Amino acid sequence: MSNGRYQERGGSRGGGEDPSVTDQVVKEIGSLKTLSMLETDKLVDLAEKMGDFLANQIRLKTSQIRKFLDAVNEIKSKGTQDREASFFRSQCMLLKPKLAYAAGRQDEVRPLMAVLVPCIDRVHNKDDFNRFYRFVEAIIAYHRYHGGRD
């Protein structure tokens, strides 16, 4: 599936979704060659917008993406050993089906998928993965801060 199709499928199906938030984040991510190029202040800003959006407009529950979050944490724990860059790339690519499964079960996951798939596409090494991990972690933190629930 191309990035365009993920964005298209993430479009307007998620219950009253305002596509401008996801579109803005996807545009920012799309302008990067690798995820490690995402500046920290921009990462925090985008994560807060997504967290607020997912909590208050989409009403996403953390439990709806629990298996995805567990898989990201597993990659992080396995990645603490010396790993080749290809390990992070291949493991992150395997996150796409987990997101697709969650989005297929719950439309509320689609905006998150629309944002995270372009991020996954930009993970090429450990630095990119660490930036991806921080971004996911920040989205979840702001989701909780803005009233998201389990």
C-alpha cells in the first residue's frame, strides 16, 4: 500500500474527524528524509496536537492501540543490544500490519495510522527508531493529558 492510500483511508472515516490535524502532521513528517531529522520542538508540538485531537475529537482509547504500543516497546527493549540498522527498519515495517489490523477493527485508529505510517517509512536506523519511539511516547502522553482514557 502506498502512503497515499494510508492517508486516504485515514481520511474522514474516524467519526467527525477534522482532517486538517492529521494532514498537517503528515505533511510535516512527509517533508523529512529520515525521522531523526525531526527537531525536538517540532516533535513535541506535533505530538501535542495529535494527542489532543485523538483524545477530544476522535475519542481514541489507549486500549485500542495496546498491541501496537506493546510491539513498539518490544523493539525498544530488543534494540538496547548492539543491533544493525536493518533490525530497526525491518522491525518497524512489521508494525504496519499491526496498525492496519487495529484500524480495521476500530475506525478511531485510522488518524493515528495515517500519521505513524509515514513515520515508520522514515525509520532507517537506531537514531530514526529512537525518534519514532519518542514521538509515539509523546502522542500517548499528550493523549492522556488531554483527557484520553484506557
